[in-house]
Amino acid sequence: KIVTTKYGQVSGYAGDDVWIWKGIPYAKPPVGNLRWKAPRDPDTWTGVREATADPDVCVQQVYNQYWMSSNSFTGSEDCLYLNVYRPKNENNNLPVFVWIHGGSNNFGSARQYDGSALAKQGNMIVVVIQYRLAAMGFITHPALRLSGTDEDKSGNYGTLDQIKALNWVKDNIAYFGGDSSKVTVGGQSAGAHNTMNLIISPLAQGLFRSAVVMSAAMNIYSQAYSDNWTNTTIKGLLIRTGRAKDANEAATVLAGMSNEEIETFLRSQPAELIMRCRRDGTGADGTGSMSTHSAIKDGYVIRHDSWTAALNAGEYNKVPVMIGTTEYEWKDFMALYGVPVKAYSGGYVPSSSYTWFDLFKVIGVGGNLTLSQVLPTQRDKDIYTSIATLRSRQWKLSGVDLLARAFKTKEPNIGIWAYQFKWAGGGDPALSDFKFLFGAAHAMDIPFFFGNQTDAWNYSFTETNRVGRTALQQAMMNYLISFITNSNPNPAASSLPNWTEWNNTAGQSKFITFDADLTNYIIAMSTYEENAATLSADISAARAAYPEAVAVYTMFGITP
């Protein structure tokens, strides 16, 4: 199917009752002199551009489906493309859902998300975008602020890419049958972080009418923090390129360089090497992952040092928001931090020869172990549960409750709907270890809202729980479709339980819970609101109860 856009014609292909276009450029490739600059409009083209293959992913470290990092890097700096899905009908003025992928702003791509089921069932257009990641997308330094516009100097290149993609949607989505006045933007994890940044950025004003925030994470960085991280990166580059033999000499060399020299040096380095030096400041080979890359308070794209500060000041895009977390956000990070935890805690965790990293082997990833081999005592299990629970509660407090309360305090008449996803195998007895280890973990709600499976959680999608799981999936899709279509998650004339808005009054409805047994969904409203003082007291009690694990609590930021 050929569509004529503002920049040229694109030819897509037929999917399952949907039309799909992949790899449409929404900006000029950010290469050469455009590296670390705000995105520019794409060039026009003549003839018909094939839009049938996923674009190259943005340069990133390679991770597997369980977010285990490797020593490899992949991708291209030429990566500012998007994929479009629409139902195979002739309808126009369709609502539009723009999806921003997660991955700690370090990894991820459009190819991970198939918008077909949502587009087909919801009679909507789904747009999945890519944006610059890690040191290519979120980086500041005085040497990168020597010239250009405020946008060029901001450091928030990934955020600006997302805004550019939304502007592309505004200018072009009508050609695909979409209504540019009915755009919902959404994302999960880092994608939710980015969605919140779009909510508080004045540059995104008017580009969307509602937002979906799933498991929002990560804080906004200060410019000073980001500048310092870049200095560490530069010192690593000086070592790797032979201009310094160690960190001390690199610091001396850097101190003697002008900002003009630093800029020339940075722009001359390959993206992969910059990424490696971003990881640990040396560029050494290894499988460690980079720290998360957050948006940076630059005073222009991002004007506040936190989301709540922007909300409390009333300086944000006032749109309806659907916001939530999973019950155990932190559980699928526990195994990833297994080895660092053991090293950090002086050998504790667990009382066996294994680390939490070996928990993956309990579900057959990288080996085969039993839960009792890795966590042999009840105390091991209790500590694991305590840390996962408290860290997940912290996530809910910062990623939902404080935000929902701030939204409603400032604009009580704008709809805020909160949720918690609780499905953890749907009661399948064969998944008891999975439920204990991962539960309703980070990102597990995505396949339910999108109506398809993902590699990470195929293990938990069994024939035994299929009926109940499918019922929950259909319900969650219907809530999301209604929100995108009507800015309200409650479908008209539906038998689904009513999803009540967040209410700041104590004892009133706060959020809806999504779960299922083997035969049907279990959906209900909850009046519980996470309280900072109560959570702090519970953290203090846990640290006192498990003194041998205090270092682990501290490592994860579980402090009163």
C-alpha cells in the first residue's frame, strides 16, 4: 500500500488485517555534523520508498530478552525512523497511539513492539518510534555547548527526537488515515520516563491529547552530573586511543584540552567506543551494563529537576493520564544484580554457593537449578521477598502515587487513572517458582496491553492459564483502546468493571488491579495509597530484621 507523505511516497505491506509501514524517516540521519544536534527535518525523496523492513536499531549495547548485557554493541547512528500500523479498512480520522520503547534509554528499538493487534482491535493507528540512546541521545558537556540553538545545546537529543517524531505525526498521520488531534503518547519504563518528560516539556505542548505512563523510572539529571559523567567518558577515550596510559594521566591530558579540542576529539570517535567508555570510564571489554541515561535539566527542553516539581508549579501539558506499575517491578532485576550484590555485601546472599544471578537457571535460562538449590533456607527466601517488595513499593510511590496525587492536586478535573498489574502465572501450579522469583514483574503488563506475547515472558504463558490470561488481556486491551479513543479507559456499554479515577481523599478509590485465575480476569478497585512515612518505617523494620543483608538493602536504595 502506497502513501504519499510530506517528504515522499512510502510503500508498506499487508499484515493480519492491518497495513504496516516500517522504517519511515522522521528526521535527517544524526550523523557527521548532526551528531549531538537537535534533529532536523528529513530530506525529501523521489519515487516510492520501500517501507517493509525494520530500520537499524540505534547504537546500543547488546542485551538478551532478560536484559543481561554482553560485550557486544550493535546498531547505527542513522536510526531515526518509525513504524506505522493501521487497520486494513478505509476509515479516516482514526485515533493515534505513539509508543516510546523502554530500555533505560540504553537499548531497545521499534522492532520489539508489534502494533498490529492494537491497531486491528482498536481501529486505530499505532506508531512505534526510535530515538537516540545513551551517549548519543543524553549527554552534555561545555564542549558540546559551543554553538548552535538552545535545542542543539540541550543534551536531550533523545527527548528532542521524540518531539520531532510527534511533529512528524502531526504533519503526516492524516495521510495514513489518522487524526492529528487525537494523539496519545505512551511508553514503559524508560519510555514512561520519556513520556513524563514530554508531559513537562514546553516543546511538546499541543502534540498529544493524552498520555500512558507504564512503570515510570529514573530521575532527571542535573547538567553538572551529566557534564561530569562525560568527563569520565572522555578520560576513558583518551586511554583507549593511546593518548593517556591511565586515569591519572588522562585527567592531566583532559585538563590541558580546550573545549574546542574536546569537541573535535569527541566527534572524531566511533559511537561504539564512546559507549564503551561511557560504561565504566575505561572502555575496557566486559559485560557490565551502562547506568541509566535520563533526561537532563537544561532549562529549555527540561526546565525542572523533577516531574513533581513541574506538576506542582503547574508547568506541564495538562492532559488525561493513565499511569501504573506492576506489583513486583523489582523482581526481574534481582537476578540481574546477583553478582554485584554478592560482591557488595561481602559474600552474603544467598547461603549457598550460588548468587541471585543463578535464579535464571531455575526457569531454564543458562542452566537448570532448583529454587531450593539457589535459596536453600527460608530466611534466604524471606530476604529475597523483603527486598523485592520494598523496592517495588518505592517504585509505586514515586512512579504512580506521588505523581497521581500531584496531577490531581493541581488539576482535579483532568482525568487520572491509575493501575497495578498483578498477574503472575494466573494460578498455574507449574509456575509456583516463577511466581516467587518474578511475580508480576517489570514489563509483564506490555503483552497484555498490546495483545501479543514477548520473548521475556513466554515461559509464563502456558496452556493451563490460557483462558484466564486471554480474558485479562482482552480486558486490558479494551481499557487501553477506550483511553486512546476517548481519553477515558471505560468503554461505553461494557461489562468490564468501572475504572474509577484516582481520588486524593483518604479511603477513596486510588487504582485498579489487573489479575486473573485460570478461567477469568480478576479486576477490582483499590483504596490503598503508598505512604512515604509508612514505607520508611517498614524499611527500617526490615533492615533491623535482616542485619546480614543491610548492605544489599543499601545498594538498592532501600533506606529509610
